[in-house]
Amino acid sequence: SSIVTIHGLDGHREASFTAPNSILWLRDLLPDTLPNARILTYGYDARTRGVNRSNQALYDLSIDFIAKLSSFRVYTNTDARPLIFIAHSFGGIMLKKALIHANATHIKHLPAHKAVEVSTYGIIYLGTPHQGIDLTDWTRSLMRYFSITSQADGPIMKHLGLHSETLQQLMAEYTAISGRFQTVFCYETYDTLGPGATGHVPVISAVVQGSVNTEVIAIHKDHLGLAHFSSVFDNEYSILTQHLLLMARQAPSVILRYWEKHSLVLCKGYQWSNNPGMMLHISASLMY
């Protein structure tokens, strides 16, 4: 299987998954835990502040992601390889939009995009604010701690308010296709300490109640720490990778059936064990 990670706003494809002791668990720990998995990190312009902040909207970021991922899979001859996504914070919102787009495509129209949706087996959401965040004073202070200034009012931020219409519509569209994905919702139990404020993504936003084929896991870390694991002895790392191991074990046979059902079987694509144990980068037009 291929494991694809997506960072959140003002994040970085490596830094967002690097613990304070400089352990990048995707590179330093995970290849030994899942030696037959290919590990991919996706980097994109997630800056919401400063003169060079991104003006891309959610739709633009999602389409760019699916285009880059699908072309990479075609180029490496692995377009039918099972996919497991790990999405931190806003990365989960972007992933949902991308999968909605892929579901709407057809084998005769953007077949590589459709292949991503057909090949998706599992998703692990790390503190994704599915219902948005409460933009109160303490949240703005917390956002400043995340290097997202209170003046961040670009095309993305305006849609992230609690129960925003954009997120509600996205949730309705995603719920219609998410039933066949094995999903794990992870939520933080600790507040993230900011300058003069504390806060977290509440469980009511991090977990989509009533979803099928889902599990809910409490991770005893703060919002940033959800994506940081300092060693294999980190109990939260063990919990997370147990789910990854199970997904990776079950994915090949299930995804094969999906491909057969969609009459998309391309034998050359079933090279699921090639280049295992490596961490590769898929990036947008700029490297961050």
C-alpha cells in the first residue's frame, strides 16, 4: 500500500510531522513498522499570512492535490496501488474535497483521478475540524500560536468558522461516498498552549458522528502533537500504527475487488510492493 500524508494550514510536509527531538516519524520510524509500504508526503503552499500568503481556495488546493498525486502514480506505474491517507487538521478538509471530485469523474474522463478514489482504502484524520472552529478571541490567539495571524482572512480562513455553510455542504457530499472507506477519527485531549490563551479542536468537530466504518481514538497530545511521535515507545504511535498495519494488511484484496467491479483492472498497476520503506515527496509547483 501507499501511505500519503497531508499537512494543515501553515504546515510543511516534513516539519509538521517532526517531533521536538527531530524525529520525523514518517522517515525514521514508520518504514521499520510497515516495511512493505510506500510512504509519500504531500507539500503545498499553506501560508495564510504575510505578503506571500496563498490566495488559493479550498477547491483549487484540492484539485491541485489530486492532479499531482494521480500523475505521480501514473508516472511510477502504481495507479492501482491501494491508498491510505493520514491528514492533519485542514489537510483532512482538503482531502475530502479531493475525493468528492475524484468520485465525480469517470474512467473516460480524468481516469487517473478516478483511480485515486477507487484505490482509497483507509483514512486517518488527525484533529481535522470537520465542523469548523469557533473563531472566538481564544481561538484567534491559538491561531497566532500556530503562526496563523488574526488578520488571516484569505479564501480558506473565511470558510473555517464553526458550522460554516461551506463545511456543511462539504460534509453532506462527503458522507455520501465515505461509507466504503475505513476511517479513524483522532482527536486531541490536551489544549494547545498559546500566548495568553489555550484551545483545541473539540471532539464534536474532529469526529463525524454517525459515520459508518469508523473508529474514534483519543490521542493524548495537543493539536500540533497529534502529528508528532518521538519514538516507537510512544504509546500514541503504537495505537496509530496498529490501525495502519491493519489497513495495510486488508487493503490489497479489497481494492482489487473495487478495481474489478469498475472494470479498471490494469495488471501493470498491481506492483504494490515496489520501492517499499521509502519516504517520497509529492509537491505542488513550489517546494516548501
